[in-house]
Amino acid sequence: MEHEPNKKPAFDATQVQAFLEQNRAMVARIVGAARVAIAELTPQMQQIKTALKSILPPIADLMNEVNGLPAEYRAAMLVVANKGWYLGPEMAFDEPMRIAAAYADGRGDEAEFELVEHFRARVDAIEADLVNRFPMSEPVLRQAFEAHRLGLYYASIPTFLTQVDGVCLDITTTSYLFLKERGEKRTGVAPYVDQIAEEPITQAMLAPFLEPHTILLSESQRPADFEGLNRHMVLHGQSLDHGTEANSLRAVSLLYYSARALEEFNDVRAKKPSAGDLNPQ
């Protein structure tokens, strides 16, 4: 019978045995060399095994910390926001957690001093950056910052706070921070943030845009003993003691956070490749 094309020949054990018998010396050398190599590698393999045993627990701990980071970071951002301060992407990544820890440990005065000093030193740079980003608002921004430098905090604070909504609308084209849809429990810009904050850590960094806190609380949400900088109370004449440098700097921090965080995270999202870019047809 002729050999059929593309048909694999049957395995013939007798041919293999014959080959091994005929090449016994060569096979013995190969087996011997393999045994020597395995013997030489055994100590190294044991060392690798031992090293893995010591490395794996820290890696597991690190993964647990990474998985828990967004929740801790979100909580820290809200702790700081409830003190009236907003820490944007221009600051060190661990800054919110460090500042929140200071408040939690009873070192609030230390945290306040550090934050005042930080924003006091950066007022000029923040003004220049905001004017560069929002040139149409330059006349308002210039006068607000000038009022701040002159110590006219009752004039600077409401102007900074009104500009927050202007900045949010400029970046999102649809949303404000303080103005929201009727029945919406979150901030006005929250639905927009939902669209640009896809990862848990990004949502954590933008937490002040998503959840109500001190400056956003309505009259029904504020406790009887409420203290803190609150936009509604400032703009409706209900707060008569908010005109301090620290509160003016708080308003600056919110304005700058709104500009930097919304714009930069939106830019990151815009630069991500689409599915079509990743899988061209």
C-alpha cells in the first residue's frame, strides 16, 4: 500500500529501543551531564525557593495596602476638605493622608499652620496660573487677589467662591460645583466627575467634588453648632466673622483645586487611547 500523504507514521517503540542500544555511551554521557547540572542547580533553586517565601508575604501585604488605598485616600481628602482646605495634584501624593493624620492625632494647630504657610507662599504663583488658564476671568481674579493682599478678606472670599463655579463651568461646559439639580444630594459637578474618574484612586482624589462637606452644606444640613467656611452663609450674609486670612486662603485652595484637578484629570482621560486606537481595523 502506498504511503498516504499528510498521515503521521505510527510510533514504533522497537526503533527507539534499538537507537538507545546503539548509542548507549552517548545517552549515558547526556544523562550524566544532566544529573551534574541538576545537582549544581539544586542549591540555587533552594535559595530561590527560600527567597520567594520571604518575599511573597510583603508582596501580599503591599497588594492589600494598594487595594485599600483609594478608600483611605478618599477619607483623607474629605477630612481635609471638612477643615476647609483642598489639596490638588500639584502637591505631594501623600500630603492629604499626612495632613488628615495630623488632625486625627490632635495636631490640628500644626496642620493649620502648615497649610496657611503653604498657600500664603504660593498666592502669587496661583494667581498667575489661574490668569493663564482662564484669561477671560483675569479682571475678576486680579481684583480678588489684590483684595486678599490688602487684607480685605470680606471682599476676597466671596469673589473667590463665586469664581469656583465659573471655573467648573469653563472646564466642564455643563456643571457647577455649588449649583445642582433639584433633588441631587451630591455636588453639581458630581455627574461630570463620574464620567472622568474611572479608577478608584482617581475617584478618591476627586472626592470633594462627589460628596457634601463643610463649604457645601445647606441650612438643613448644618448642625446648630456649625463652624467653618460655608458658601451659603457667606453669600447670604449669615456669616459675619469669616473675614480672616486663613479663610481667604481656604477659598484660594478651593478655587485652585477646582481648576487643577478637574482640568488635569479630564486631560488624562482625553489622552487615553480608545478601543479603536488599540484595535485598528
